[in-house]
Amino acid sequence: MLFTDEVRWTGADFIAAAAIFAVVGCAIELIVRFVDQPVLRTVLVCGVILAALTIWADGAVGIFKRVYQDGDFPHLRRTLERCRHRAVEHDVARLDRVAAAEQQRTLNHVL
């Protein structure tokens, strides 16, 4: 940066800022064009600006505790393991039903 060496801005930082400004500008433009109620319009515009400021602050100084540090997603990993376990249980139960039905058909055919 021009004024200090403590902050090192790269091209990616400027691209991210431009993207945030573009998304906010487009969102506000759409809200102004398509929302007729003044109170709702004001609330939505304020919400878009607040969301943009929150994203900007988090990108600048990391104001939120990151649960995904070092590529670790403990909650997501546990959820996926539970889903996988349930899917396996469901598949085993389905295979048991199919095998039982096949055995019944075989017995009916023999008799």
C-alpha cells in the first residue's frame, strides 16, 4: 500500500472489493426497481448494505470465529457420517427385504 507497509494489498483484494460493490449495486438496483412498498424497500436495502459490510469486515479483520480453520469441518464431517450411516442402514434393510421376498418366491415356486 502507498502509506504503510503493514497492509499488503494484492490484485485479488481489489477484485474482491469490486465484486462486493457490483453485487451490492445490482441487488439495490433490483430492489429499487421491483419492490413497491417503501418500508420493505428500505429494509431490504439496509439488509443488503449490512450484509456487504459484514462480509467486508470479516474479510478485512476476521471478525467471526472460523469453524473451518485448517480445512477442518467437524460439524459437517459428523453430519455426513450420520447421513452415510443412515444410508447404509437403509440399504441393508432394503436388501434384507428383497432377499426375504426372493426366498418367499422361491418357496412358493417349489411348493
